[in-house]
Amino acid sequence: MQQPTAQSTQQPAALKAVAKLVSYLFHPLFLPTYIFFWVLLRLPFEFAGITPLTLFARKITVFWMTAFFPAFSVFLLWRLKFIDNIFLKTQKERIAPYIITMIFYWWMWYLSRNFTDQPIVLKFFFFGIFTSTIFALILNSFFKISMHAMGIGGALAFVIITGFYYGVYLGTDITIMVLLAGLVCTARLLLGHHNNLQIYAGLILGILCQLIGYWAGT
């Protein structure tokens, strides 16, 4: 099990509590749901052809497929003693959750390919997060890449890609995402769960995979 770094043990308790809160609120499993609601807010005209009932079902589907089922799978792995900790502190503990999450992300991307009543950028996004789990699983054999950094980096890249694709000004949104990316990455460092290399690698991978999703989908 990874031990806290000297940097994390020297931090005030209040600061570490805030860092934990940030880590929970912006857990990578929650980000796809946040992104879906952000797109719904920013591009409501792209959902013009969808009925309210179908839209409600779509919201539930995104949450269940990208957050609930992956998280519940980790819980089951823990209860069945396949992993020692639900926080996945070691590389070995992350292997099965990566594979499970990859399957759910692939299914969400597969479904999004056939949705004609929602923005095409969501198809780019789901393919991007599916791809990120593949690369993260591979890199996990060498070092413990930051999933938080990977998730927030992908979200930042997606907001930029969305603005570019639709030709709309999203300067405020991008600024907020940059600040959030810095906040999340700083929180992970303060808690001592990752070093600089793992954080930067996660950010870069998240960004690159969203670019791959965009290039593959256009």
C-alpha cells in the first residue's frame, strides 16, 4: 500500500480536508455526468428533437453507465476481497476497475453513435474517455497515473474542442475549467496520492485522448 508522502503529512488538517472534498466532488467517475449537463446547458438547441421523457432517461443512462455501475463494481470487488481498498491506492488494485470501466465507457460510446438527437461532440467525448481507459490500463503497468488528472484534463480539452467545433465563445467556461484542473491536481498532490510525473501524465493523457476522440469522429 502506498504511504503518504512527507509533503502530505506536513499539510494542515483543514487544507487536507478541503483537498479531500475537491477529490470527491471531481472524482473522474462523476465528470461524464457533469459534462453531459454542461452540454445540455450550453447547447440546448442540439437537444431540440428529444422528448422530455427521453432526455430524462438519457441523463439517467449517462450517470448509471459512467458513474454508478463502475463505482458499484469497485464496491463488489472490495467486498469480495479482490481488492483491499475502494480508493485503489495501488497499481494492482486498479487493473480490474480499469477493465470494468473501459467496458462501460465503450458501451456509452457505442450507444452515442446511434443518437441523432444529441450533440455529436458527446460522441467525441465518450470515445475519448473510452480511449483514455485503454492507455491508462497500459501505463498502469509502469506507474500509477493520476485518474483525477486524466479526468479533469479530458474535461478541459472537451470544453475547448466544443467551442472550436461549434465556433462559439466559451472563454469563461474554459477559464473555469483551467482553474478547476489546477485545483484538482493540487488537491491530489496535497494528499500525497501522486507525484508530479503522475499528475502531468494524467493531464496530458486526458487531453490527448479527447483530441483522438475528435479526430476519429470527424
